[in-house]
Amino acid sequence: MEAPEVRYAKSGDVSIAYSVVGDGPFDVVFVNGWVFSALEHAWEGPPADFFRRLASFSRVLLFDKRGTGLSDRATGIPDLETRMDDIRAVMDAAGSKRAAIMGVSEGGPMTLLFAATYPERTAAVIGYGCGVSFVQTDGYPWARSRKEWGELIEEMSARGEPQEWLDERLVDEAPSVAHDDSVRRWWRRWVLTSASPGAVVALWRMNIEIDARHTLPAIRVPTLVLHRVGDKVYDVAEARYIAERIAGAELVELPGNDHGWWVDPEPIALEIARFLQSIWDRGEWDIVETDRVLATVLFTDIAGSTAQASELGDAGWRRLLLQHHALIRRQLVRFHGKEIDIAGDGFFASFDGPARAIRCACAITEAVKELGLDIRAGLHTGECELVDGKVGGIAVHIGARVAKEAQPGEVLVSSTVRDLVAGSGLHFIERGSAELKGVPGEWRLYAVEVGD
């Protein structure tokens, strides 16, 4: 099988390079790890065997993540939410209504976020050799510490010639074939054509902010977690952590110490074929259960509204509220938010991405100043119940309570929101912990830092 034709999907203002191979009964979207894309060069080396094997039983959608390979070089490094949108763009361009999303290595968090946010587009999740947090934290001890990441990034930034580093990386990625000269030559060409050294460093800086642990309980589709027991890049304990926290997930631990999915791909492909065929045979591929979804909720209210209403009188206050409502609705359209409810001078809206929700809240906060108003805004991302197209549940209550803690003119977010917007360019000021009325435990809150 020759390398398939490269096509382009439009995702916002960026063109995403993708290819389609195979014609099996079900679609599989392959989300590569880190910077390892370069569609054309992948087919020149070991990945071709894995892609051919997948294509023997499915229709495979391959793509270069934005900023890598043949896709557009966007300004800066895109956040997780934006890259998640690229999956949807590729599926739309390829005519795929629903697919199994396979995330490998660094592509794991992006895949998990997509599955939790768009269950109606996700028939199944397959994770290989991935984790959910890039930095060591309480309860997640397997990742590097921030200090270790800082030293690694500094070392990489200082290296003018990446060849030595690439050879070192290959030893971690694929120790069983790292001694093979032909593999090493292909590896160098593949990585160097995937992304520049500067882009590699920038992506690392973004990745160390990612913590996708919050998405795991919200995933409600069949899930297969694959991991080699001797993987040197991601500890097998990370796979166990993921599988334990996704309802009904299946964990398969494979022998070997290679991280690279393209090394000895047959055992991986066999497990994927078995898993997907079982879903198909049970008639579950097209069963869409969207009663729960990961969403970001936004609550706003006008600070000092009682005093202003008294000062303006009923007629004047109604006119001001009409202007306020129209302004907020314009911003919701701009940032793809969905109005859920209005209570007095307060708005309740939902979004399919936390970065969009924050930017909308900031735009609203700034725009209402023209009306002489200050608003409080609070956001939280969590698993929400869907009832008649509206979101509900504990995540909604948390969002409302976060808004109550905000100061006039402030956009306040939960730690969950902050953890999911790595690479967005948004900055936060820690506001400490708070007890939210009616919600168990203490919650760390962060104010969005507004630039000059």
C-alpha cells in the first residue's frame, strides 16, 4: 500500500493535513503523540506497517496536528481545546459522523477531552502509551517534576544541533530498535520534518500545564487502554490510573519496553481489532448516549444591581437590562456559547471548551463597562447532565457558587478550568481555597489576569 493522498481540512483559519486509508466498516481517527506527525515521512518508515494493519479492518483517518508536518504553522502553540477542534474538522472533512478515537502518548489527553466533550461523535476511545498529567502532583507521582521539566527544557533550548538529542530520545522511545542504523536515519528525518526545535520546546512548555485527570469520570463510551509494561516514557501505572477511573474501561498490558506504537505493531493491532469488532458485533457502534457531557458553565450577575435599580427606577432599569442582555448574547454568539437561562440580571450559559468560555466572560466583563456596569463571572468545567438540551447537575451548582465568590469586574474559575486551558495564553492569579456552599470539600479558585 502506497502513502495515501494528502488532503486538507479547514479548522478555523488553519488548514489541517489529513489522509484516509482503508475502507472497513468503522472509522478510526489516529491522534499521534507529541510532534510525531509528518504524514508523508511516516509512510517511509515503520509506522506504515501499523497503518496498513489498521486499514485492513477499518477506515483510518490520519492527520498532522496543527503546527506540525504538512499542516499550517500557526502562530504560537495551540492549546488542547483548539487541537481537539481539529479532530472534529478532520472528521467533518472525511464525512465521518462517529469514530473510534485513538490517542497515543501525548495525544492521549486531547483524545480524552474530545471523547468527554463530544460523546455523540465518539464511538470508542483507544489509548496507547499515554498519561493524563505531565507534571508530578499529589496522587500522580509518575510524571516529571516541574524542576525536572525546567532543566530538560533549558537543556533542549541550549542545544543548537538536535541530532544527539534525537538519538537519545530514540533510545527511550524504541530501545529494541534504537541500534538499527536505517531506523535511526528514518527517525531523525521524521522528527525533524514534523516540527522545528523551537516548536518542540514551546510544545513542552504548554504540555507541562496540562492536567486532564478531570475528564476521566466524564467518559461514557467503550474504552480500551493499551500499555507496554516496560514503557520508559509513560509508566504502566499511569495506564492503570486511567483505566480505573473510566467506567467500564478495559486495560491490556502488553509485554516489551518500547514506547513507540510503530515497534512490533501486530499485538497492538490485534487488540484494537478485537475491541472494535466486539463493539460492532454487539450493535453498539451507533448507540449514542448523550445524557451526560463534559461542559464549561458560565454564570454572571451584575454587581450592585439593587442600588442601581433603585437609582434608575423601574423603566430605566428595564432599559439597561435589555442593553445588558443584548450585549451578552452578542458575545455568546461570538464565542459559540449557549444561553441556558436568565434569572433577573444573571446569565447562565454553557460552552464546549473552557478557553472559549473564559474569553467570552472576559469580553462580557469589559463590554458591560460601556453601560456603567460591573459584573461578577464564575466558571467551572465538569460532567453535566443533559435534559432537554440543557445542562444540569453538580457541575452547574459549582459554577454558580464560584461566581458568588467573584469580586465586581472579576472572572473567577475553578482549578479544573485552569488545568484544561494550558497553552491558551491565559494567565491566572491564585485566590486561595474556598468552601462553596452546598458543595463538599475546599476548592482552589483563580482569577483571570487581564492584560494591559
